[in-house]
Amino acid sequence: MPLFTSQQHPSNGDPHDSRFHSNIATVPPFRLSAWIRLHGVDLITMALMGAVGLGIYEAPPAPSRSFPVYFQNGEVVYPQFAYPLRNEILPIWAAALIAFFVPFFFFCLFQARRRSVNDLLTTTMGLLKSLITAAVFQVWVKWLIGGLRPHFYAVCQPRVQANAAPSGNGFAALMYDRTVCTGDKNQIDDALESMPSGHSTAAWAGLFFLALYFNAQLKVTSAHNPAYWKMILMFCPILGATLIAGALTVDEFHNWYDVVAGAIIGIACSLVAFRQTFAAIFDFRFNHLLLPRSTSLFHRTPYLPSAAGPYYTYRPPKEWTSVDLPFTREGGWGWEQGQAYVGAPGDATVLSGGGMGPYRRNGLADNEPRIRSTSGPLNGKGPARAGVVPEYGSGLDVGEGMATGHNAV
């Protein structure tokens, strides 16, 4: 079977059959030309944003900050800016590569089950939106606002005598500007652009997006209790972003508030980019579902390759494709026939007649939940007392359905 196709497989009726979850609709064929036309404006916009960001990054800092050097008694006013210049633990290009290629690796890895070129490319576009937006945002702030790096004095090498009378400007003539610096011009420019941290911005924009992706595809926060390793995996990119950002305070290239500002920018951009790409951020029922795009400036006629409309709407499970399911099969995902717990519990299609799984096919009676009590009903009827277990018309209770539909991953 080709990697990016999905077909229906016959089932022998045994819900324990490993192929049982494959009884889903066929993924529409992928058309690269249509995808490029639909996303062409975004591709051009991202290229322009990248050019703007690079131009601002190479420009000299706009403001000329005033700073004190010594008190009248010869003490350094701000020793937090007097650290020595050291080599970076992680250069900015390495942080940018990690922020993109680590998530992209897992996007590709998860295609072993999702099997959709559109899913891979569109998810990668969401990641790039997060990274590029965050990068351009932070270079604007860095260029126009900036701040002193912890090694600023070491780079500046000011022409100010420690015990001499102050000769600057401002109150008591304590303030100076970069004209008193004798160090390397490029290093001085860089030392004036401390806030926010580009490393932190890139790391959080890319790796927090990956953490959201893990949560959506593995259902770390869901309606069932997932395997512990999924929680660990979800926190790995968060740990990575924290370490990348924190390393900047170790090599004295950034102040702690520079790192925090970069993290806020990166997280904000990743949240918006993820929500633009998927139907939800934290709602486990829908946060794995790609939002469709049917028109663009280069594709005016609506592109509707499947029964789905131009925007996301609820569909019954029998119309799902492999892309409509998350990567995980734990918790009943993908086990559509004969299961008492399938797909997204509480899906709004239950209210509109679509139902969850096969229960709606046989009428309301088959979908109507009943309560079986382990200690008997009150007055012989009505709600049960302690130990209630919901049942469905299919004859399977929750425990049996989970046993037949459960998969370890």
C-alpha cells in the first residue's frame, strides 16, 4: 500500500482484529497543484516576512540608550551588565534548526498512521507560521526597544575613569551613550539588542507547537487515562525549550527577563498558529482535526475533494478518514463498529442525528443510554444508586467496549 493512501479493509467481525479500526472512509487523493494554489498566498507572505525579519536583524539598533558606568566613588553602577563576553552555548542558527526540524521529524513519523501529504504539508505550514511570525515579532522589538546584554560593559570598553568626576549627561552627569565605547562596533550593536531573546522565541514557537501536537495526536489530556509515557513525551519539547532559553542566562548572553519575553512571544504565536491549523487547541475531541481551506486568491473556485464543506463541521464517524483520527488508538479512537466508546465522546453529531459509531444507525433506542446499577435502582425505577454503569442498545457495557476497542498506542 502506498504510504499516503488509506483504503477500507475487510473485517472478519472480530473486534480484536488489528484491522478492525480501518473500516473508515477513503482519504481523497492529494493534488499538489491544488495545494500550492490554495496556500500560495501564505507561501509568498512567509517569504516576504522572512525577508523583512532578516533585514531588520541585520540593521543597526535604532535607539541610542543612555547608561551609567561608575558611581562617584568608583563603583560600577550596574554589575549585572559587567559579565565577561563568552562563547554562546548554543548559536542562534542551531536553536532555529532545532525549533523546526525536531517537530518536522515527528510530523513525518506520525504519517506512518495518518498517511496524508496534505496533513504533513499543512501541519508544517502551521509550524512555519509560528516560527516566522515569532521571529519577525521579536526582531522588531529587539531593533526598536532592545536593552543591554549582561556582557555590555565588557564589549563597550567605555572611556570613563573609575575615580574621575562624572562627565556624562543627566542628573549628576552620570549618564553616557555609546559614543564613550571603544570596543568593536558590531559587538556593541549586538550588546544593545538584548530584549527579547531570539533563542527563546524560536525554541518556544517551535517546540511548544510540537507539545500541542503531541497532546492532540496522543490524547494526553482526554476522556480516558492514557499511558504515562505520552505525558513524558509531551513535556519533552517543553523541557527542550526551557533548556535552550535557560542556557542564555548561563553564558550571560541574556537577562532572565529577555528569556521570559521571548518565551511569551513564542508561546503566543504557537497557540494562534496551531488554532489556525487545527479545529481546537485543548479540546481533545477536535484538536487533531485539520481545518479545511477551499479557496484562495489563486484558487477562486471552491476546492472540495470530499463530502466535507469549506469549513469544519461535525461529521458522523462513518464518514471519517484516517486523517480524521488522531495518531493514537488508545481510548477507543478508530474502533468504530460495536464499541461502547468510540471517537470523541459527547460529539455534537449525537444531537444532530449523526451519532457516535453504530448506535445511531438502528434508531434512537440503540443510542439511548440506560443505567445499570450494582446496588439496584431507587424505588425500582429511576436513577441508580452507587456503582452505576451506562449501557447501550448494542448490548455492550463500557467495560466490554473498552476491552474490545482498546489499543496500546
